[in-house]
Amino acid sequence: MTSFRRYVARRLFLTAVTFFGVVVAVFVLTFVLPGDVATLKAGEYADEELLAQMRKEMGTDRPLPVQFVHYVGKLARGDMGTAWLTGRPVRYELGQRLPATIELALAALIIAVTSGHILGVAAAIKQNSAIDHVIRGYAILGASTAIFWLVLVMVYVFYYRLGWAPAPLGRLDVGMQAPPKVTTLYVVDSLLARDWELFRNSLAHLALPAVALGFMVSAPITKMVRASMLDVLHRDFVRTARTVGVSYREIIVRDALRNALIPILTQIGIVFGYLMAGNVLVEQIVAWPGIGQYAWQSLTTNDFEALRGVIMVVAVTYVLINLLIDLSYSVIDPRIRLG
């Protein structure tokens, strides 16, 4: 077996162990949170007979190991339970809402990665200059700004005062029909359908929350790119390349940026995981119909089946992203395969 195959096998094993830990943590969540699940579902005025019947139907009267095996079996079949509030399967509810969250997270990530790389590289090249100080101030401001405050200010300024942004009421204006499903991302699907009015409308609704999230998460990317580039630019091979006449632009693009990619990729993975799980307040404020809004509704109505489903989806997404990043390390730097 080659070193690359051994590396992949180790990563897949660690991913499986992590996934099992996630399943255990999500299962335990039901018993850690305050209150009896049957009481919350049946109501505080239910009698003991109804509660006993409810516990039997839910399986919570069984021993914990039996409940865990039953829960894992349901997950293996893709069954995440039924949402108490709507009466529909949690898998269906998440399937309807996940594309909205993915679209918002991807748009914010593109904004953050693009601006973070440009600003980080510029700050590293112009170290200790006025440009560097301004960019570091931008990073500090982005890291210290409360996202809910920023979104509220942007809604007030760009929608209420200037009228540039549409009403924060979801992914499209009221009355507009969603584009034909291809990727389930409204901006992409409307573009593929060549429906320019729908494309403009979906992009306008996406812009405000995506820019707010992108500004906030671009701060750690900017700082990481700057630090990684400074580390690489002070290495011997860069000084040697400049000595033999290699252009500074070529050193930055071909050598320095590639050698700085590993810590940057790690930061991007962390940021995307945060965008999938941490945009609850943003989705609430702009009425974005994603899993963040669904998680908030589930929490406020004590819908633990739905809440467990959200946590499971976010955790699995985060684990898979980290697996892809780990595998990309071996492509960027083959020496990691032997580590």
C-alpha cells in the first residue's frame, strides 16, 4: 500500500471515529437538556397514563443502550424522526431548508476568501506600511463586530433609508416563483434558466446577509493569510529566488502563496463550518428559510427531534469538510503523506 493510500485510510478511520462520537453526543443531548421529552411533547397538563403511553411510543421507557441501538438503526436508514411542530419527517424539513443555508454560506465564503486573500497578501507585501495598518484595523473590526448588530444596521441603511436592498423577507420577493430545480441554489438555477429578473431578485436578497457574514469571517482569513505569507516570504528559498532574478510577482503567486496554503485551508474549513452552524441570528433577522432559522424554531418550541437533526447535519458537514481539507493537504504538500 502506497503512502498516499495509508494516509487516506488513516483519515477515513479518524473520520468514522469522529462521526461515531457525534452520534453519541447528539443522542445524549436529549437526556442532558432539562425537562422530560414526553412531558414537553404531551403538554404540562397531561396525566400519568398519557405520559406513559407517550414514553412507550417514543421508546424512552426502554434502557439507554436499547434506545441508542434503535437511534443508530434509524439514522442508518436515514430516519431522523418526526418534527413535533409540523408533523413532517425531519429529513424532509432539512432537505427543504439546507439549500438556502448552503447558498448563503457559499456566497459569504466566496466574499470572505476573495477579500481575505487580497487583503492578506497586500498586508504581507506592504508590511508595517500604512496599507498594512489599515488592513489590520479592518481585520480587528471584522473580528469584533457583532453579526446581529451589523445585519440590523445594514437592513436599516440599505433597505429602510436608501431603498437599495429588497425587504428582508426570504430568498425572493413575495409572489415570485422559485426557478426550476437544478442545483437548488436560486442564484445559480435562475442563471441557468436565463430568467434575468429572477436572477437579479435572488441575488439582491442574497447580497445583504452574504456581505455581512463575509465581512465578519474575512477577518480571520485576512490575518491567517498575512501571517502565512510573512512566514513564507522570510524563508531562504524566497531570498534565493529573488537573488537569481525571479520576478517578485512570480514568487508571490507561484511559490509563496502555494507554500502558505495549508494553514489558510485550515482556516477556511473552520470558517465554512461556522457559516453552516453559526448564522442562526442572520437567518432569523432576514427571514432566510435555512436550517439556522429551523434550529431556532426547534429550540424555542422544544422540538428536540428537529434540533437533533440540525445538529447531526451540521456536524456531518463539518466532519466531511475537514476530511476534504486533510486530503487536500497531501496534494499541496506530498511530504504530509508520510507524516
